[in-house]
Amino acid sequence: MNSKILSKKAHWVRQKSFQMHISAGKGHLGGAFSITDIMVAIYYCGLFNLSPKKQKDPNRDRLIFSKGHACYALYCVLADCGYFPKSKLDTYGQNGTIFGGHPDHTIPGIEVSSGSLGHGLGIGCGLALAAKLNKQNFSTLVILGDGECLEGSVWEAASFASQQKLSNLIAIVDNNKVASTTFTKNFTGNYPLPAKWKSFGFDVLEIDGHNFTQILAALKKIKQKRQKPLAIIANTIKGKGISFMENDHHWHHGVPKGEQIAIAKKDLGL
């Protein structure tokens, strides 16, 4: 798909995510909006063995959504791809739903339950190592948040991946620079993430996470032969698409009310 079509898909994901958020009255919209373009590109670029028909294929590519709180984007993309009916999205956050605030492995298309931050890369390492031992060619993609990268377990896994030369492992970091309570630089300073991942033995690409041309170019390199694991640092905007949410930590898990809803709807074309 070209960038124009992908942009339309991403716009729909943000619209539907917002509707789910308002209906449920809870959730994490800011991080879902920052990762939306990445998720759309992964599932529609045609480069990965990901589809409802391949859910039990041992050679399917694996996607671990480690920053599970941003699940709106994942749920919407999976529904649009046909893993389950789109109408099911309207049950998000309701009693009896399978769609909770963090992804569960019982949901079609979701490999592992996630949301307890810092675990996804370790799981990805296990899958990538198993693929090498079993001489399988699938790729393992792990979606991480930049705030999540404050977890020490992330760097333990990164060290392991480098030492084991897990060239089939790809860490994609949603680098929106805003955590749940403040900017990430207020926790760790301005030390750049690309340099940190490189120091742990990863090949590194840095891209604009809202530019489909750059996203697609980076994804194409995933299937190229490498000797090292790969980290893609996607510079994004938390709350991308809603004017008053962008770059504001209050919208990590805040819910718009009153006039804010009207403004958000206008921004999203609803």
C-alpha cells in the first residue's frame, strides 16, 4: 500500500480509538495515537507473514506488543485486518468483553498477554532464539515505549539478544518522549536512545514515526540479512492528531470531557 492509503487507515484507527476511549471512559489514548502509524504500516506493508489465516502457521512472524496500555491501536488494526469483527471493538472496557486495557493472548492475533512493562523484549528474545535453534525464518518484532525503556529488564534482554546474535529480533521503540507523569528526559536526562541501543550491540535506525515513507523504508530493512539484532527508534508525538493532547503527559491515560470532546472530534473529522 502507498502512503496515502496508509494515512487513511491510520486516520480511521485514531477515530475508532477515540470513540472506544470515550465510550469506556478509561484507557490510554496518548500512546495509542503515537504508535498508530507504525502499527498500520507493519500490518499493511505486505512484508510480514501476519494475517488471520496464518495464526497457527509455525513460520508466521511474531509481534509482541510490549507497551500493552496502547492497545487501542493494536485492537483496531487487528479488527480491520479481519482477525475479529469490527463490531466487537464497541465492547471495549465493558463487562464480559475480551478487550481489556491490556492485550490478552486469548484475543485472536495477539501472541502474548502484555502490559506489565519491561517483559516484552525478554519474551521476544526467547522466540527469536527458538527460531534460530529450530532453523525457522520468522522475524520477531517487539513494540516498546520509550518510558518502558526505563525498566532494567529491557536492557538485560538487550544484552542477551546481542550476545546471542539474534539478528531475527527487532525492537521498535515508540519514542514519544513523554511518560505517564512527565517528559522522559526528566527521568534519564537527554542521553539519546539510538546511541544507547547501539552501545548494547544493536544495529540502529532512527526515523520519523509518523512519516510513512521513512517507516516503510525501515521495515523493508528488517528482512535483510544482518549479524545483529535491530532497533528502530521511531520519533513520535504522544496524542498525535488531537491538538490539546499532543506532547502532554496528562493524556497518557486521561479522558476528555465536555468541550474537549468537541475539539477532539473536530480534529479527528468526526
